[in-house]
Amino acid sequence: MNDSFRCLLVEAKAGADGPRVPTPEWQSTTAQVQTLAVDQLPPGEVTIQVAFSSLNYKDALAVQGHRGVIKRLPHIPGIDAAGTIVASDCSRFTVGDAVLVTGYDLGQGHWGGWSELIRVPADWVVPLPPALTARQAMALGTAGFTAAQCVLAIRGAGVEPDAGEIVVTGATGGVGSWAVRLLAHLGYQVVAVTGKTEQYAWLQGLGAKRVLNRDQVLGDPQRPMLSAQWAAAVDTVGGNLLNSLLRSVQYGGCVTACGLVAGAELNMTLYPFLLRGVSLCGIASADCPDVRRRDIWDLLANDWQLPDIDDFVTQVRLDELPERVAGILAGQNIGRVVIQL
């Protein structure tokens, strides 16, 4: 193992309060590629040489200094990482093991995957399924893992492919696009929802039977119930869209919620739950238990493995990330971005 490593380090701008989180919601930051000494890594039983990481919305917020995501500066973002163990104090892992880490506190309270080396608690580490490469695992990453949890919840609610259309909001994003692909791969009729009209053909190429503008899904906010349209839904947006989906799902339908970019409030009546037996399933990926986490990765690597995963991503270098961060914050990124370390 080398005695130094490269990373994208987020620091406080000159004159800002770096070591502690200041009072404002956003910190004033800079982000650039730097070389650090290995002894600067945080504590942990396992040290991993990272081959690939990925770009997520939460990572972009970390770069911007969002105090709801990171706790202190300097900081290395990256909630996903895949690579090879180069040092281990845990009997369950040995040097040379191919592994991945997604979620937990990686890239938030703990330095993350935008780094050639990471050091993490052993309980965060998952063996890389043999059927996946490190790059493919990061093409999926937290986004694919979250999408898989949504699909499992829909199946767990008894919604079968012949039940009707499944609507997916925020369909051009990481979670949304993986949800479209997974559901279509499993035989569901997928309706993709996006505000990006120029991406309709791309979404159909992923497997969407229909593509709608978000305004076509929003219903009258004054009505406690809407016409029953959807067998189930994957909502990555929140706010009024989630409200409308819950009021327009068929009897016994399931709505999975895993995002809140359009708002964290849910103002509605109980009628959809009491009259149609609708289920609202919250999807939380960061603290998913280890056994379930491994089972989901096994599904993604085997029974649910999608063809051409490698073609679904844009690959970038560390020094290209600031531009990509600006793009994801502006809603301009499509699909998945992986970082080669």
C-alpha cells in the first residue's frame, strides 16, 4: 500500500469556519484534487483501494457544504465505493478481497469514496458478487440498490406484472432510471415521468412503455381522491407528485418513496389508505441491515442482472467532478456517472 493517495477534497474557503459546521445551512467551500498521507484517513478496520465510485445527488450536496449531509470540513464526498482490500484488521476480510461499500455514513460523517483509498468499519463492507465488476457495481451503486428496494417492496405488496402500469417519477435520475430498467426487465408495464421532454426516446430505450410529463401526473390538489390509474409507483421526487400518486393508485397498490427534491411535506387525507388499501413504503438505503443488503446485491448480480450495464454509464476522472456536480445540481445529468480512481 502506498503512503499517500489522491482524492477530491472539499475544504472551507478562506475565512470560513472549516473544522466545525457553521450556523448557516450551506458552508462556503472549494473542491479540488489533492494528495494526502495515508495516516490522515479516518479510523476503521478495513482499508480499500478504490477502483470506482459514483456521483449521487447527496454527493453534490456534500461538495456544496450542506450541513444536513456533512458534519465538518475538510471532507471527501462519495457515498459509494468498490475496489480491493489492501489492509484488514477483521478476520472476515483479507487482503485482495474484492468488495464494495454503499450507504452507512460513507461520504457523509465519514470520508467517502472519491478517493484512491478509504478506511471504513468492517460492518460496512460487502463482498463484491463474482458476477459483477467493480465498475458495474458502481454503475448500480446506491441508486441501483435503492431502485431494487423499491421493486422488492412492490413485489412484496403482491403487485404482479399483469396488475397494470407502474409509474416512475424522476425517471432520468439515477434511482428513477434504474427503476425503469429493473421493472421493465421483470416484465412490468412502466410509465416514466420526467420534466425533460428531450429524453423521452432515451427512457423508452430503457424499457418505458409510455413517457409522461410531470404535469400529466399531477391531479387536482383539492380532491381527496383521484381516478385509479396505477398498479404501483416508484416516487423519487416527493412533494405534490407523491401526493397525487397516492390518490391515484388502484386498490391494493403500493407507492414507494425514496426522494424529496420537490418537497418533504405530505398534505392529504387518509382516504387512499382507508378506501383503496394503498400502501406507502418508505425506502431507506443507508442503514439497510447487512443480511438484507447482501441479498439485494446478490439479486442485482444474478437473477436481476441487467444486460449492458457498462453501457449505461458515463465515466469521468476525479478532476472532472466539479463540472459534473454543477450539472447534477442543475438537473442536467442523465443516468449514472461513475468515477475511475
